[in-house]
Amino acid sequence: MKYIILLLSMWTVSLASMAGVGVYHGQWYLVVEGLPQGRVNMVMTVDGNSQPPIVTITDPADASRILDVEEVRAAGDSLTGRFRAMGVKLSLCLGLHDNRNATGLLMDHFSIKASKDKLFELEIKEGDEDKLSVKDTVWLLAPILVDCSKKVGPRPQPERYMNTTPVNHPNDGCFLNEQGLHALVTRVWAGPGYVDEAGFQTAHEMSDYLLMSYGLVSAEQKKIFKDELIELKHRFPKLRYIEAGNEYDYEQTKGVTVKEYYRKVFRPMMEVVNEVNRELQPDIPIEIGGPVSSCFNPEWIAQLLDDYKADVSADKRLDFISYHGYFVWDETGRNRLFFKDNPSRVLGQREAIDKMLHERGLNESLPVFVSEMGIYPGPLADDYNSMDDDRVRQAVGMLSLFYWYGKSKYIYPFNWVIRHHLEGRKDMLFTADDRTPLEPQFTPYGEAIRKLSLQADTAVSVSYPEPEDGKGLYVQAAIDHDKITLLFWNYQQMGRHAVAARLELKNVPAEWQAAIAQLPTTIVLAPNSIRQLVIPSRQ
């Protein structure tokens, strides 16, 4: 394979000056020709101090050479690749096509397309010089500007909301506590005649409160529910929240319709919750919410609110809204739009619920629990042959979902899941199956959540180009009295785009000045990678 690297910018194209090679500045214009022969190892760096950034290709043996790339990868602050001289004369000329794109010709008869602020790796196949295709790109983004003096409020802490399953192991709770992942709320499972003992034990050890998902499907089960709730509250006094049912809107769930949910499920369970609170007078009263739909389902949420408003009972209660987050329906209602393809699809859900609450005169500060969510619902995967790459996609995908959920108030997404007996790509801790106990060990997803727990608690202002359609560079910055933390990730799902951006921190308190001076000036991230910088105070 033979390659050449080009830097394209909307306003200028720059290549580091070197002997024998022309350098042209202007809109979408670059000529490279007379490439030498030979084979060397090269290092390519992105100079983020230049505007736009300049790509420098250097050869310690001969600085006059411009060479093609056989392999390139991101490592630290540099893009390191193996380069080979092409030994052919090439002439490439790009002309302005519109405000965003450019068209170009290679040797006068090959068509390419480029987008603004991208570094393109153009592939010319061995022995077939007449064909040119885009192999991969590095997106060169506008600078990341972090203002340490501009505090924007508490950092959302999704790492404190967890889910258990029956395959949790006895050491899990202790391990997560030791790793700084003590939860605020952890979800557990029960139903008539069934209690997930392993999940309850893990959750009670590692969490301040428990949220129990419990499915009631008949009036006869109401007494069973009360007896079990009393016993569980005695055994696990941290039990605080009850979800009334689980995914009754899902097409494979039978027995309860949207019109029946309040009457058959929510109201009977609400009555039991009130009875148990009166009888036990617990230090942590039990609360209840719903409709626990399989997705953000406005029909089910609106019907629950309508039925609740119409209920004339003096002791009625609705303490939170609950649903799951893996996809939304398209406008036709026939096709699922999965969050893995665009995590920003979660935007606006809290605001839509606020509108429903306002229209009915209900409390607009009602918490919203997205009690189960992720990029891989059910058996869905990107790679069905191996979980390794999907585990990495899960890590950066979940961070991206948390990012977009975090733009709204009073909405709390839960991690799914500590362990899963079938779908290991969703595991926070590596799990073989329910017959093979494993000592706790983080997956890439678990490690990403651990990094979240290391972030400072007060978010500060970050200015940078947010990802279009949910894919690209994400940045989170926060500050405490003893540290400044920066978290970067590049969600590409199945894409291959690396990203590079200059990092600039301003209004840095004096106690951090020396440490800040040692930070990299440019952040480079390979596809689906994560990087964290923790800068301790020097006081």
C-alpha cells in the first residue's frame, strides 16, 4: 500500500517547510510532487500552537523527504507511523467546492472529496496508481478551551447509579467500594416468590440506597408483594425506591396495556407502599415510580400522569418517573433508532417530561430515573464474533450517553450492568458465566466508570466543537480544592477517525500553574479511546 498525508483546513492548507517541497497557503490549495525513493521510519506530530494546526513530517536522516504512510496510530501526543517513499511524481490540487467541502484531482483524472479541518490519509493501491480512495482520517478540531474560573455547577455523577444481576459475586461490593465506586443508588430485582439474593447483598454493601424492580401482574399478588416488601425492608433497610413493573410496553411482554398499567400495576403497588410505610415507620421511607417503559415512551408516561392526576385518593403518590434508554422510535413508530449510532438522541427527554408535568400541574422537579440504559440492548452487538472491540465501544459509548443526559437536570441514568451472565460486552467486571465465579476485574467499561469517579466534583466551562451526530471528541473538565481533572474520549462506534485538538487552560489558580505548564499542548485520541489528566494541587 502507498499513502500520502494531507492537512486540509477551510481557510488554509499548511505543510511544514522542508527543502525541495513547495508550501502553498490559501483556500483549499496544495501541491506535492517529486517524492524521493527509499524506506525509513518517521514520526508525524501535530503542532497545536499553530492556527490552524500544522502537521510536521520529519526524518532524522533527511529532512527534505516527504514520504507516504504505511501505518499510522495515535500514541500520547503524537501520531506515529511507518512511512515509505513512493518513488513516483504526484501532483494534487484541491479547489474550493462550497463552504464545507472541497473536490480535487490527482494527476488530472481521479476524484476525491474532503471535509473541513480533517487530516486525510489517501490510499493508492500497490500497482494500481490510477485509483485513489480515502482510507482513514484524523479530525483536526478547533482548540479545547478550559476556563478554570468559570464554575458551572456540580458535575453529574452517573458512576453512582448501578445495576445488579443474579450473577454478582460475593466480593463485588467490597471491590467496588475499594475502587471508589460506592454507589448512591443500585437497582435490584424481585417479583412474586423471587428475590435476587446476590444482587441485594452486593447492592446493600456498595450503595446508600436500593431501587427494586418488582413486577405485579394480578390483584392476588398484592398480599404477596406486601409480605415480601416488609421482609425485604427489615433485611435491607436501605431499600428506598420501588419500580412498578418492568418494560410492560415491550412488544414481547404480555398482560398489561398502557390503559391498564395504573389500575392493575401502579395503584395496587402504591397502596402497598403506603401501608408498609405506615406500619414500619422506617428511617428511609419507601418511594414508588413508573412506568418503567423499555424506552422513552411518551404515550406510557403521559398515560401514567393522566391516571395519576385523575386519581382522587388523598394518599396517592408518584415519587419519580422511570424508563429505560437504548433507543427511540422514528417518526413512523416502526423503526428503532439505536443510541449506539448517535448518543445525542437522548437530548430533550427531560424537557419533554417537564412539559407533560407542567401541562398537568404536577411537580416539574420530579426525578427521572433511566434505570437501565446503554448502546447494546438485548443481544445487539457490532461484532458477533468477539466481544473485545465491543467492550471498548461500550466504554466510550456509555460515557457519551452520560454526557448528553448530563445536559438536563433531575435525570439520572443508571449503569448497565456490573455483571451480565450472557452479554459480556455490557459487563463492568469480566464475567464468564453463572457457573464460573471470577475475582472482580474491570472491563474497559468498568475502567471508564472508575475514571469518572476520579473526576473532581465541580464542573468548569469547556468550549470546543461538540460531536455532530454524537460521534467525535468529548471533553469533561472539573475542579476541586486539591485537583483539576480533564477527561477526553473519542466515540466513533464502527468509525476509524482519530481526533487531534489543541488544549488551552486559562484562569488557572496559582497552585496549579507549575503542573499546568507540563501538560501536553495537543490532545490526540485514536478511535474509541479515552484519556484522563489528573492535576493535583501544589499547595
